[in-house]
Amino acid sequence: MATSLLLLASVLVLSNVAVHSAFAPDLIVSMAKILLDNYCSPEKLTGMQEAIDAASSNTEILSIPDPDTLASVLTGGVQSTISDTRLVISHEPNYVPAVAPALPPLPPDQLIGVLQSSIKLEVLEGNIGYLRIDHIIGEELADKIGTLLLELVWNKILPTSALIFDLRYTGSGDLSGIPYIVSYFTDAEPLIHIDSVYDRPTNTTTEMWSMPTLLGERYGTKKPLVILTSANTKGIAEDVAYCLKNLKRATIVGEKTAGGSVKIEKIKVGDTDFYVTVPSAMSVNPITGKSWEVAGVMPDVEINAEDALAAAINIINLRAEVPAILEATGALVADNYAFENVGADVAEKLAATSGDYNLISSKVELETKLSADLMTLSGDKCLKTTHNIPALPPMNPSPEMFIELIKVSFHTDLFENNIGYLRFDMFGDFEEVQAIAQIIVEHVWNKVVNTDALIVDLRNNVGGPTTAIAGFCSYFFDADKQVLLDKLYDRPSGTTTELWSLSELTGARYGTKKSLIILTSGATAGAAEEFVYIMKKHGRAMIVGETTNGASHPPETFRVGESEVFLSIPTTHSDTTQGPAWEGAGVAPHIPVPADAALDTAKGILNKHFAGAKK
């Protein structure tokens, strides 16, 4: 790997530069040794020692006469070979090593001024705390000025209901500040393994744990914490953000961070003016087993840094609404869900899950999670959040338009042995169907009513209103006897309605004598399932295909309190006195076959029947 680095540099310059040695032969060897001894990921340097030995006699790259050009070429080679942009080789004749600024012995009033100028603190509307720190101090310095920090900063933050911690401008800090900061947002017990930092020069790993005792009170684990980041968030600030994110204690809002390091050293190359900037330590998170270094910390909510504060405020305001939304949701389900005992159980369990909503960042996330919880707790895929879609204005189509619509909505066919076929993919409302019943009879029903057997294909029928169910069922029963098709229990009103076959119909009945097969699939849902359930329960049809969807009677839409969240709640269920109804479970076929084989199976059954009848 290191050999390829040297070859790369040689290729870049040999065609344009005369070969003569401008620098000491051991320059590259010394640089490579600095990497070998100090780079935080030694596994990436496999073969470096062999390359150093080979480079001892390699003077080609040293023929570059300009030291800045040489440094640039070497930097490009190292970064592309090791895939780490933090590695930099520079030529700096006037470089003066940076010294961490020490806090001068200032009188209290001046010290207060220094702290107030370096830390921005504000309590925003809604009792939201805002804290911006551009340099993360270490534990030692924090201990020295802790009393003042407590008085001027922390005690003003503690009473807030939520905190926005702004690290968008934080590019420096002390390693020991990581557990110090993180601990204020955790509990005293149990201690938490926050981070592990591997130091390459000493070949040691230091584990960082939350601190059991702190100066002042903790902010705790319950109140919302949002951390703002930008592309300029670097080093220790990235570590703090990554730790709190993976502890699921904070939501990161803003841009992906810089991808720096917990420790960067600039090491002089022998007696030259060349320096190697090298990350000499590496953070490995104990939860993810990965590091934020190089890659940066990805925000939970990615947004331009300048918009991050407003987004954070919106997130916190949304979370403040969550307890009331959950409480109102539970009450609506308990009072309206079709199965009373299930509704009460869902409401109780939903209240116990409120802590799981602490990291919700948007209304979409809230609705998605709430839907998933409601469906899991109830076992009903129809109990979920929905959108409050206003009803479409009534249409007044012409008879010609009705005819064309019916032709598209219904499909009929006539197979051998006078077997009829009828397919439609949605049920309509009774009032609407009644108004066009004569048209449906003329253009659809009359094509199949005189067949000797009928296949009704509901494999793609997704449901619709159940108000027309009684009418459709009635075509397959005789007029001289009314049949109690089903009993429907309405939870909000606590009433039971009996569903009877109709004595009067538009057009001729199919009656009870001729064979009827209904095709189903896992997509057959809602009103279609109610029809299948009734026909199977009364022994009027053979069901062929797959178990139906297990949906529900058409649910009703409820607004959750004063929020903009809406619930779809099934409020009606079929009679369960004689056993489980179809809601949630679906209707099992008499003859289970894959949906795409159901039609051929049905035709085969009927053809065999007619063949036997002719003998």
C-alpha cells in the first residue's frame, strides 16, 4: 500500500521534472515512520515497513525542487491510498505549535464576562432552552470554573422543558469533556459505557463511562434534547453528538458533520520544515462498534444548518403535543373500536408506550409509529392513522356516462357448459347503486343471470361500502323466504342491526338452485369479505382461492383532539355469537389454491359437475 503511494507520486512528477535530489534521501522514510508510529488505524498501513526499507534507496520523488509541491504531491498520494483526508503533509518554515489557551487569573467580574461572551444562552418561547458552546472544555477546566458555570449557565437551563444544544460552530474541544457533557443527559445509575478511544502512540484504549457524580443537577433522560450540527461541527463535538444519538438520548438536526478526529497531531519531520498532520487516536462507539471519524455524524433530520434551529423548535413543539395525542387516541379507540374489550386493552397498552415517542421528529413519523402501534396492539390492520380527505362533490353523469363507467367496472364472460363469469373490484353505496340498478341489470346482470352456474370473481375486490351487501346477496336467494344474512354490532351507539335479504329486487334473481363459486385472494377485503362471509355461512357458495385479507367493515374517521392527526377506526363488526367473524382473520376458502389458479380450478370443478350430470 505504501509502495503504491510512492509510485503514485513518482508518476505525477517524473515526466515534468529533471531528476536531481533536492531533499535529504531519508525524508520520505521519516514521514512514513511517523505514520507507522502514530496513525490511529494501523491496519490500513499493512506493508508500510517494507515500503520504508525499499524507499531508503528511492530518490526519484525527492527530485521535486519545490517543497510545497512535494508536500502537496505526497498529501494526495497518502490520502488516496489510505482513504483519509485528515492526513496532510505540509511545508511550514514559520510554523509555531499551537498552545491550548489557559484561563488567565481574572477577577470574578471579568471571568463572568469571558464566559458570557463564549457561551450563548437563551430561553425561547415555550420554555425551550437554547445553549450554544463553540469550544468544549475539559473536566479539569470545568472543575475550576464549575461554580460559575452552574450559576451563569446550567441553573438557567435546568428549569426548561426541552433543550436545543447548538454545536454548529463547535470545532474544538477537550477529550475529557465528552463524558462530562454526556453525563448531564443520563441518569446517575447505572453507569453507561459512552465511548472507547484508541491511542496509537501508546497503543492503549481508554473506555469512557458516564460519571456517577456531577456538579449540580442532571438534565435527565426525559426532557427532549435536540443537537444542531453543521459541516463545521468537528472533533470532540462530533463525538458528543454521536454518543447522545446512539444512546437514543438526542435527535441530531442539521448537516452531516465534518468527520474529524478526537485527536489530531502535527508532527515535525526530523530537522526539516515538513510536518505530518495525523489523527493519532480513534473513537469507537460501544453501541455501533463504529466510528464517526472521516464519515462524520449523519443527522436524524437532515436540513441546511441555517434552518436547523427553526426545525428543532418545530420538533420540540410536536413532541409536546404527543402525550395529549396518545391520550386522546386511546380514548377514541376505547369508545369506538368495534370490539370493546380489544379497544380497552389497546388504550391501556398505548399509554404505556408513550416513552417510545421521545425521538419523534415529524408528523409523518408520529403517524407512522402510531399506526404501527395501533395495528400491533389490536391485531387489526384497519386500525391506523389516516388523512382527513374531504368527500368528493356529487357527480351528475349522463346515462351514457353511467353505461361506459359500468362497462369498465364490471367484466362478464360466458364459458363452456353455460358457465357465467362476473368480476367487479369494488362495492358501491346502496343509494348510488339503487339509482343505476336498472342500467347495471341491462348491461351486466342480464349477461350472466340465465347461466347454469356462475363464478363471481372477487380476487381484486378491495371492498367499499357495505350498504349494498344485502341487495347483492339477495340475488342468490329466493324471493319467497327472507333470510337473516348477518347481525352488525355498532360500537359507538351500542346497537345491533339485523341484515335481511330483500324481498324486491331490480331484475331477475339467480336463486338458490344453481351453482355459485366465489374466487378470493389475500387482496379481497372489506365489503367483499362480508359478502363472502355471508355466502359461506349460509352454505350458498363454494369459496375457491386464498384466505381473504381480514380487513374490516368500512372504518370511520376521527380527529384526535385538536391536533391534525386523524384515526381510521373500524366501528362495526359482524355477529360473533356463533363463532369468530371475518374481521382480522379473513374468510378461509373451501378449496385453497393460489389466487392465480382459482379461476381454472373453479372452471374445472363446474365442468366436471356438468360432465357427470350428462352421464
